[in-house]
Amino acid sequence: MMRQYELVDRVRKYNPQANEELLNRAYVYAMKAHGAQKRASGDPYFTHPLEVAAILTDLKLDDATIVAAVLHDTIEDTASTREEIDQIFGREIGALVEGLTKLKKLDLVSKRAEQAENFRKLLLAIADDVRVLVVKLADRLHNMRTLHFVPPEKRARIAEETLDIYAPLAGRMGMQHMRDELENLAFRNLMPEACAMIEARLSDLRLKNGAIIHKIEEELAGALSARGIVADVKGREKTPYSVWKKMERKSIAFEQLSDIFGFRLIVGTVEDCYRVVGIIHTKWPFVPGRFKDYISTPKQNDYRSLHTTVVGPGRQRVELQVRTADMHDIAENGIAAHALYKDGRANDTDVLSRESRAYRWLRRTIELLAEGDSPEEFLEHTKLELFHDQVFCFTPKGRLIALPRGATPIDFAYAVHTDVGNNAVGAKINGRIAPLLSELQNGDEVEVACAEGQVPPAAWEALVVTGKARSSIRRATRDAVRAQYAGLGRQIVTRAFERAGKPYTDEKLKGALPRLARASIDDVLAAVGRGEMFSGDVVKAVYPDFKDERKAGASANKAEAGWFGLKKAASLVFKVPGAAAPDAAHSIPIRGIGGDLPVSFAPNGGAVPGDRIVGILTPGEGITIYPIQSPALTAFDDQPERWLDVRWDIDDDRKDFFPAQIIVTAINEPGTLGMIASVIGDAGANIDHIEFVSRSPDFRDIVLDLQVLDLKHLNAIISELKAKPVVSKVERVNG
Ligand code: MN
């Protein structure tokens, strides 16, 4: 086990100002906290956080990161708390350790390969400090290095997760070295035979080509030193995993990959980089199109280097990368190479510019990380729903669901499955019952309670944030409305068949679907219910020889003619003879009106006792009585002087009639009007006037001016009409 002074020495080697006392305190605290805990290897558990810290000292990270690494498993695995760590080590370190604790909890979640991208984003969303991710990667690296102690059945899962999630994350953070090691450790575990085969052949190759590589190295170094340039020349080793990937991707044999040599030249200054390439190009012929200047135009992740390929000694193709030590550090360690370690490198005097450069780099990296690499994801999420606007939640079984920020359990439910959304009646967030409209947070575990046969309230449509939820709700409410229309349509169609004296079955209608150009029976019934299709046409489609006297087609006039045996215009008006109308204005029993002004009821709708009423004065003409709910009154809103407070003045034994207007929507078939008239007549009311408004061949809107005793009388008539099967709607008109 690494000793206390060893840890301090490692840090002081690159950071003489390191807080020795803080490092010692962390060492002692974590050692005590983990106590007798053991790892799978049988080693004391404490060796693990120490090794993680050691990996990070290789990356020359700052004190807080090193201390956080030493403490990274304390909150989760020991009796330690965030408060205690804040107290002993300060809030900065407390926040880092808590960030790592949150990430550790995610290890329990199943991570299927197809969710890896989301999971990487979740890591980022939860870790609000990049240093947390760097420690997490070091933690994973040490666990991978010691994976052979873990039971075999667990190994594959951890190795897969490393390949799917952590290695790409390291790559995106520019930590190429970390990525390579993670990938190769995972590869060795997942495909031990393939790995061994490639390793054996790589070492064969080293033996076989050893002489040639040495020769190239010597010639390169010689040519450069002759021009006074000091360069560190290194043959570039291929890693087993990178060879495997290339063989897989390009489906080529090992031999085809083995004939290229790669070298890396590390020099002192940027000018040296260009001079080196110049010298090499004059000494050996270069392969056209292979020179890349990533120094003047760095890659997006700040990778800087010159690349070229020449035909070297023995007509061997040689790939060269030329860069300074700083550039190399960034190429290998990415995010960790930047100003995360704030105490400054000896040769770096311009701290400010270095920090701002590091900041820019970080921002760019985060943007890169935010970009998904699967095209489906871009299709699925709109531009507005980018990563930093997302929340990541889990099902109780550990499935990861990515949602836009502001998403609710309803969105979550629809993301899980449309049926879950449609049947959702309640939700639990992290085990607690929560409103379906709560805003979800990163890492929430969401459980949706369902009830069969539920229709989502249409109002949800305005409250959800995902397109999927919105469209599903719209579809479900539309389906429900359609089902209502289909029910009404079935009623109309069966009656039409009865009238025609023809038997109806669904089977028969099914056979006629092509003639009706509809896909299903429900489509036909809903179309009839909505008034888009005439029931007579349905009968005719089933029984082509059927002759319908009402012969409707699309023309409303013809249908009406069928109804009354008349040829009429779309709107038809006639007076019912003998109806009693209050003919004299003075007979209207209203209180609150002085003088001899004529009083009349509002032209459309009238008013009946029981209505709350208001009088509107028109100078020189008289007073018009409106029910208080009449929409027509809004026209007088800005003329308060015309409003009169009036009241009914009725004797209990007086049996006068008062005008009221209703609209009845009813199925267009013989007998309908008679039925309506008899309901009204039986109730002891009069019909003063009837007007038919065109709607469709199967429906009519009938505007009826009635004479009724009072509001109670009118409401009784409306209820009775509504109860009739042929009537689909009754509404009072209020002027
Ligand atoms: Mn750990």
C-alpha cells in the first residue's frame, strides 16, 4: 500500500506548493473511514482510493482533486457525511466528493449499449465540476486494472460498460492516454483470445521490424541533430484494441495493417516543429496529400500537431507526428492537461492567458460532449432539446430516459411507452407520490401508476413538453372523440337499414368497405356520425339495388327535400299557425320601468321568468329585455347609462307565455320533426317559428322559437328533447 509520505512526494514533485497537511489529513481520514473493509482482491479497501489518487498525480492535478480521489468512496461506503467532509476539508472538496457519490449511485443502474450516449450525458449533467469526471475516470481505470479479482460473471458487464461509456467519455475529454488504457483493458477482458492473438503478432512484428525501426529512429535523430534540433523520437506503438477496431472496421487482415510505421517527434518550440518537417521533407519524398497542419488550425478539441507521411529508408512508408511537449500533454491528457491544476507549471508565466485558454477549451469540450454521435438521436430530439436542456431519469428497472428540461412524469410515461402515457393516473418520484405535473430532475427515478381504459385529459396537451407526449395525447383524445362519433354513426346506420327493410351486419358492411373507400367499419360509422357520409349511401353500398327516395348524395337541399317532400332552399322558415305571441308591449310584466316607453324582448332568444334579466334603453325607441347571460349585452358594455335594473312582475296564477329560442341538432330522418313537435306540445308549450339550418344529409340544426311559461318549463322541455335518441344536441339561444 502506498505510504502517506509517498502520496505527498508524488504531488510535491510537480507542485512544490502543495498543501502537505491537507493531503495527510485526507490520507488518515479515509484510512480510518474504510477501516477493515476489503476489496475483491483481499487487499484493504483503502488501497483503491490511494491508487486512484496516484493515477491523478500522474496527470499533475490540483490538491482538491487529489484529496477528493482519496475520499471518493467515503460518503457512499462508510459512515462519513457531506457535512463532516465540508467541516474537515472545506466546501470545495465536499462538493467534489458528493459529486462522485452521485455518480457512484449510477453504477447500480443497468446501462445497455444503446443508452450509452445518454448515460455519458447524464454523467456530465450530474457532475457539475469537470474534476469529478476526471476522478471518476481514474476510479474506473483502477477498477479495470484490478478487474481479474472480480467474479467472472460481473467482469463482462463492467468491461462492456467501460467500452460503451467511460472510454468514449475519456476520448471526448481529450484524454487519449486514459482512453487507450481503458479500451485495451476492456478488450482483454471481453475477448481474451482475440487480444492475445493480436498482442502476439504485434510482438512478432516488433522483433521482425526492430532493426528497421531502429534505423529510422537513428536517421531521423541524426538528420535533426545535424541541424541543431533536439528531438525526442519515439516509435508509435499500436494498441491491440486499435488494431482490432481497424481490422473490424475495414475488414482487412492483420498483415495489411502492419506495413506502416509511425513516429512521434517531440521538440522544444513551435518553430522547431515546422523546421523538423522541412528537414524531413528534403531528406525523404513525402506522400502528397498527407501533410496536415493542426498547429495553425487546431482540431476542435485543441489537438495541435503537424502530421506528414514520407517514404523512408527501405522504401518504407513512415507516418510522423511533430509537436511540442505542451501540445503532446494536451493530445494525451486533454482536459486534465489544462488549468485544472492551478498552481502553475514552472515555465508557464502567463497564468491569465493559460486560464482563459483552458476555459475556452473546457467550453468547447463540453459542447463536443453534448453532441450525440448517433444520428437517430438527432432525429429524435429537436434542436431546442439539446443536452444542457435535458434531464435524465430512470425507470424502476434502471432504464434511462432522456427528456427535455421541464419534462413531467407524463412526458416520462409517454417516453417509456405510449400505452403507459395514455393510462397514467399517478406517479412516484424517488419513491414518493408526486403530482403528474411535477418537473423532473436529473437522476430521478420515476414510477408511473396506470389504470386501464383511461383517456388522457386533453388539457395535458398544453402541459407536456415532449413532442411524443403531445402527439400521443392528441391522438388519444381524437380517438375518444372518434369513438363517440362512431357510436352515433352506428345508431344512424342501423336505423337507415331498418327503414330500408334490409338486414344489417358488420360482416356485410365490411364487404362494402371498398365501395365506400374507407379502411374500416369504424371509419364508416365515424364518418356518418360526423355527418361526412350519408347513411343512405352506406345502405346502397351494401345493397346496390336499394333505391333511396331520400337520395341524398352531398347535396343538403336534396336531403331536405326528402324530408319534407319539398324543393327548398338551404334555409327554410315558416310560421306555425295559431301560436300565441305576446302581441302588446305593455303586457310584458316587468317591474322597474317608469313611464310609457314600449318594452320588448330581445329579438333572438327572448327571456322567460326565472331568467335574471336586464333592460337596455334605446332613446326614442324603448326598452329591450335581455337575459343576463345574453352575449348580445357585450355591445352595451361601454354604455352603462343605458342599463336598467328590471325584474319580473308575475302573479302566481297568471299563465302567460314568454319567448325562448332553442337549437336542436337531430338525425335527419322521417318522424324526427314530429317527435320534436310532440315533445313540445305534450309539455304544454307552443312552437312559434321553426327554421332549418343546413348541416349535412344525416343531421339538421332546427332553430325553434318557443312560447313557454318560465325557465323551469323551458328546461324540462330541453331535458326531454335531449333524452330522445335521434337528438344529438339541444342548446338555448340567448340572443
Ligand atoms: Mn471507487
